[in-house]
Amino acid sequence: MGFCTTCGAQIAECARFCPKCGANLAGGAPPPMPSQSMSQSPLDYTIQGDNLQVVRVRLSSGQELFAEAGKMLYKTPSVTWETRMSGNSIGEKLLGALKRKVMGESLFLTYFRANGAGEVGFAGSYPGRIQPFDLRPGQTILVQRDSFLAAQTGVTLNIAFTKKLGAGFFGGEGFILEKLSGPGTVFIHGGGDFIEFDLKPGEMLQVDTGCIVAFDESVSYDIQFVGGIKTAIFGGEGLFLATLTGPGRAIVQSMTLEKMRRELAPATTGGGDERSGLGAITGLFNSDD
């Protein structure tokens, strides 16, 4: 596979025209239309807040973003919005909607376009942080389900499956991950605070299941048995840890949505048994964290 020099989209080796922007690949790509060039120009944005963060994106005329439905916080009147399914044909639209549903996202995406200088703000659905990625053409990151917030229209949002059954069953992230490919800027949201690691080739990081936010496509993802039955029963972490092996970048979150729900839910056991050995035994195989 190659990449279009005009828009950065993936193309087949034998393709004469880019399926996304229509550039003539054999005879030299024509200059992009002004609207296309402007929509892919670098974003001017600011992330404000601590654990209830908001990303404020200042758009120039012609710039466009798409976002998960319901994540917009505010916009100025010069920014128009439209909710629609992505894809050119009915089949592509339905397939894209099905993929987003499996990924934990909404069926529709909301597109924002500036007809003049304007601003739009986005925020997550629960306390946490926002992480931006400036992706080069062809660069890909994998992120946890339901973490996509917003991106430039050059970014491709797709579904990714874990390659190993063990990681899917016990890794905390399930079998489904989100795959984000450049070019363009993308924003994701996760719980609590973020810790970033730059893993060297062969370097391994062991993570509590469910606490992985994002990692480069070059990073290997798997699960590992904790090693001792006493640790598994009374350590409060379950039987498995997720493992990430470099090279590449990895981001870990300090709070998951499942942990937050569990802590905020009213006590049903009458004595905090979840923190005792009995609670650990009953939740031994629970990897939702």
C-alpha cells in the first residue's frame, strides 16, 4: 500500500487516482482545492482544565472537524454543524455505523465546518483528560473503546481487533480497539490522569487490566498471569495483567470508567466485602477494570 501525496490517504500500488481526493497519481497530482487544503491545515487549539478538561479549537474559514455525537460543549455561530454517517454509498454508511456501534461510539458523527473565523469546544463524558495526537500520513495509533473525541477530516476512524484470544478475554480492553490513522490531529479522552511511556525495543510494561488508553501500532499487546494464587485472590488485581512490549509510545490512565462506577455505586454487600478476600474471590475473573 502507498499513500497519496496530496491528502495522505492509503492507496493501492496500481491505483492511478486517489479514491479520496481524486488526485492524478500517474501524471502528477493537481493542487488541492482551497477548501481541502484549508481543512487539513494545522489546528489552533488549547486544552484547558485539570480533570474535567475541555479542548478549545479555533477554526479558520474552511477548516472542518468531525466528532463523536454528544461531545460538543459549545460553538460560535460561524461554525456550522451537520450530523451524518460517513461513507459514499449506503453500504459504506451502514457498515461504518455498525463498526462505530461495536467500538462503543454513536451511530452518527457530527461534522463542524467554519464559514469564517470561529471556535468549537469538546469535552469527555466523565472526569478525565484529553490527549491530542498529530498524526503523519499513514501513522496509526490504537486506543481503547469509546475514547474518540474529535479529529480533522483527514483522520480515518476504524475498528481494530486484538490478535490474541487471551488479550481479548482477559486484557480488560476486550477484543475491540479503535484504530486512528493520519494525516491530521485527533483528540481522545480517558479517565483520571495520564502517564506516558516511550518503550524501547523489547521493553515491557505490565498494566492493570483496562488502564491502557492508547499505544502505537508498533507496540505488542498481550496479557500475563500474575504469578501466584495468593496474589490473584487477595491482591485485588485479578488473575491477569495487560502487557505492552516496545518499541513505541504507550499511555496509561489512572482511573477507568468501570472503577468509577463501582466506587460510586451504593454498597450492596453491607460490609465492603469487595476489598476483602471474599470479595476478591467472587470477582476473581472480572477483567472489566
